[in-house]
Amino acid sequence: MAETTFRTLITAFTDFLTVAIHTILWERSIYPKTSFLSARKYNFPVKQNRHPKVCEWINDAVTAVESELLKGRVHSVGVVIFTKDSKPLERFVFDVSRFPDVPVDDLDTLLQSGDADEPQSILPVVEMEEQFRATLSKLTASRTSLGPAPEGCTFTVAIELKPDALAPVSHPQPWIPAQVADDENDGATARHPTAKTTPLRAIKAGEMKFEAWIEEAGSDAADG
Amino acid sequence: MAQDYSEYLAINVLNEQQVVSYRTLSRALKVHVNLAKQMLYDFHRKQNAKKPSSVHATYLITGTRVAQSTSKTNGIYSQDGEDTVMRSSPPIPGSSPTKQTGDSGEDEDIPTRSVLLVRQEHLEKATATFEHIAGKHVYSLQPGSLSDIQVLSDCNRRIVSTYAAEDPLVAWKQYGTIQDPNVKRRTQGQRPPPPVAPPAAKSAVGSKPAATAGKPATLERQASRASDVSISSAKATPEPNGTANAKKSAASKPPATKRQSSDIFKSFAKGGSKAKKETPDTSAAPSPALVPVADEPMGGMSDDDADDTVEDAEVEVRAGSGKLRKDRQAELEAMMDAEDEPMDDTAESGIDSRTEPGPKQQVEAAEELAETMTVENGRRRGRRRVMKKKTVKDEEGYLVTKEEAVWESFSEDEPAPKKAKMAPVPAVAKSGAAAKKAGNPGQGNIMSFFGKK
């Protein structure tokens, strides 16, 4: 694609993130299955929630993630499933630290591959979609390895910032700084002991490089 | 062979956690699909013997179902997440037993063949709903129970993308796809230029092929309504007709459009050219050719305009084509006489025969291209077009009143002297029409009128 800017890269990722969140909600039965309708994305059947508030919330969350991504502050994005008692059950993590580091002024500049010998595409769409499909397919299959989620779970979206990045404090404030005990916003050290990490996929398509995995909380003995 | 498939399935289903359908297996191992189904079944059995529930299966059941009253919620699809009822091919009128999976409770016990995809946990329940099972086999294997059965569609997509290079005419024997023996590959390769070409060509040159495309498309549309064939076939047919009838000018398109909107206009019972509203209602998908071009006359017309001037304008818009309003009307009438009801062959042939007069009329009309009027000695005479109402009884018994333009010759005095003063002209010049005699005094009268001033 000749016209890839950093912004389009991020947009492609956030689209994928939206679909992934809907898929996670479906798989983990956060909302009743009847509230989902079938759709297709990247030529793959996916489920999308119908409730307007849910969609709105997800879109707002993803927009907030996007603005942080554009500033290059994000280390990883996580979709966390909590039990009824607000204890994290599992987390679907997308590690985006490998996205190119682009200063704010250059958000809309065309990106070009640094390798002068082999002009690679920054964002090969076909490959990227293929890999997205594979990831989504793995997400759906993850249901078996995770075991059923208990009743009344809820979810949220969390981001982990890069060590040198400033916290997103603005008005109105889209992000709430989480407590250290809840293992967000403070680097990998303060993490809950995870019992099990299941890798999903490492996507590598041009500059779109990220990894996805599932972490399960230690206290929960989830069977495979 | 036995080793291959176990290995393949072990890798794909267990390790990579993918869904493997019998089709993917057959393509991957180059075996017949029936053999692939057996392989799936075998693997499933063995794996579950080793470790229960390591592999899940989806089954395909074909057969006749017991009359469904409960499990159908909104008609065909039941989105309750349990079973996905796959539709068998949609009913083509007059064809064979395979019908759509029934909406509940047919009154007459129409034998309905159902094709059902079920997950393994629902297998017993589903088999119970079948009265008679024609076939049952494993459709796919996956590591866990499928939450969304539509994920299976991805298998087929993968097959298509991976194995697109194989020639299906060769490969079918190996895989066991159902093949029509009469099918042969098209050598030409050139797809006929679709009637989308017309919108680009508003000029006279382009309008001709456009017209031909438009006209046959209309004919096809009528035919297709009867047989429920999709409009895309209508678009394909302009090609054979495209070269024929090049004489038909673009003005035949308005009749084509009128044909399409004739259903509405029947109720207005006016000549089609008067009440032109562009509503692509009856035909399923009015070919794009007609719509943009027909917008042109739309803009120029309003319902209450005087006929002739407007028609003339329209003719000019048509880039001075030779087609006259009368002919258009005649063709329109020809087409309107056929129905808006589902057509049958008689109507279709009726249209065909009626369009024959069309070109003939066009030829003869070309001679009388314009209204002519001559003034001879103060007497107007000539040919002109006049709107005349004609009430016709239709085939169906409907009275249809149409206005049509009719040529008539007229001669009339000049407006000023009403009294046709047959002046005492010497009766010598009888060869000159009597009008001439009257003309002279008339002229004289006028001049005398002005002379006074």
C-alpha cells in the first residue's frame, strides 16, 4: 500500500481490536448469546453485539486506546475479564510495543520501508487480513482451553504504558489509573501471578507487528 | 495413507486448533470426499477413545424431517444457536422434489428434504427429528465445540483460496464433486459488454448500442419475471442482441423505461410519455442502463406540458434520432398490451411479434420526419401530429385509454377571415383546388384590412 501512514496502521489495528473485543465477549458469554448477530470481517464470520450501549462503550474504549497509540505511549492493550467479585479472571493481551515509533508531527506522513534494497509494503493488506483471521479463529477456539467462564462476569479494557510514557491525564479523563494490586499501568512487575499463559498468535505483516496471548489468573484453576 | 491422515488431523486439529472439514481433508490429501469423511470419523473415534472430548465433530444429516412445529422460530433461520438449518436449493418452479426446508406444517405433506448441520452434542436430538435419514456423515472436526457454527464457512473459503489453481473439470473425479457431464469450458473469455456502457454514451453514437441493450434487457426482464431468474442474466443477454437491430435508436429506451413503469401508468391510463415517473418497482433490478438514461427525459418533462413541443425537445435530446413519438407510442402500446402480471410464453411471443412492426413503423416514419406545413394562398395545409385518444380493450379485459399521436393532414383557412368567402373567382381554374380560389379572396381580404390602416 503506497499510502500508509502511521495513522492508517493504528486504525487497522483498532479495527481489529474492536472485532476482537466483540469476539471475546461472545466467547466468554459476558452478554447473552442472543444479543449477538453474525457479521463478517476480513472475510471471516464474527459475532457482534447488538446492544447500542455495548457498542458505544467498546467504540469509546477503542478510541481512547487509539489516541494513546497515536502518541506512542502504549506497551500493551488488554481486555480483562473480571468475575462478579471484581477479581481478574483472565486477560487477553495484545502486545503492541513493536509498533513503529513515530513522533507526533509525523502522524500523517507516508511511511516507507527503511530497507532500501527490498521495498516492502508497510501494510500488506492481504497478509494482514489472513493473520487477523487466524487470530480470530484462535480466539474462538480458545474457549475450549479456557473452560467456561462463571456467571456474571464483566470486562474492561486496560492499557499498559511504556515505562517512559506520561500517564494520560486530561479532562475529561478517559482512563482511570488502576491500583498496583490490580496489575495495570505499572509495568510487568506488579502483575498478578498468572497460572497459565496461552499464546494466541504473533502477527507480523509489514509494520503491523504484535503478539496476542491469554493470561489466566493464578487463583483460578482453569482446566484445559 | 492411514498414517497420513491421522498425522494431518493430529497436527491441524489438535496442535493448531483449526477446524478441518471433510473437504479440506480431501483436498489436502487428494482423496475422494467420501473417503475423507470416513477418515474423519475414524480419527474422531480413536481420539475420543484415547482422551475423551479431545476432538469434537459436526455432523451433516440429510433426510426427511418430521413435521416441524416447534423448532422453527422465524421461518427459515433458527438463531437459537443450536442447529443451523442449511437451506437446500431454492425452489425453482416446475422443478423437482428438492424443496426448501419447510416452514412448519405443510398442509399437504409435501416431502421436504432437509439438510442439517449439527454439533455432536445435539446429534441425538437432531436425529430424532428426522423421520427418514438419507445420509449422515461427519462434516468437520474441531478441537472444541463450535460456538459459532458459521466458522465452518471459513473452511470453504480456505479451500477456494488454497486450491484455486486446480482445474475443477479435472479434479472432480478425484475429489468426487458432482459434475454435470455437459458442461464445457468457455473458450471465448470475453464477457459481453454489459449495458452499463449506456450511461457513458449520451451521444447519438453511443445511444444506439445503448438502445439495443436496453430493449432486449427489457424483453429479458419480462421473461425473467416469469421464470424467476435473476436480473443478471438479463444483463448478459444484451450481448447476442447487441449487434442486431442497430437501427433502433436510443429513443426506444424511453419505451423500455415506460415498460418498466407501465404498471403504475396503467392506472393513470395515460400515454406513457405523459406520466413518467421513475419508479423501478416492478422489475427486480432495473438495469442501470435504463435508469440514468431515462433520467434525461425526466428532467425535461412535466406532466402537463404541451405534447408536441415537449416531445420534440425530447427527440432532440435523443440526439436527433429518427424515432418519432408516434412510433414510440406504438411500441409502448405494443408493450403495454402485454401484461404486468407474471408473464407466460404467449405474452412473451406477443411482445416479440409486436416489436416487428416497430422497426417497420420507424422506417416509414422516417419519411415523414417533421411536421410539414405549407401555406398556400392563405390556406394552411399539410400534415401534423395530433393527439387522439383511443380506448382499447386489453387482453385481460381491461379498458386502456391511450393517447397517441396520429398524423393527419389538415387544411384550414388562415385565421382572420372566418367567412370563407367564395369570392366570385372565375371558375376557370378548377384544376387548382377549390381552396385556392378561396385563398385568393382571403388574402385579398387581409390585405384590404391592412390597407385601410
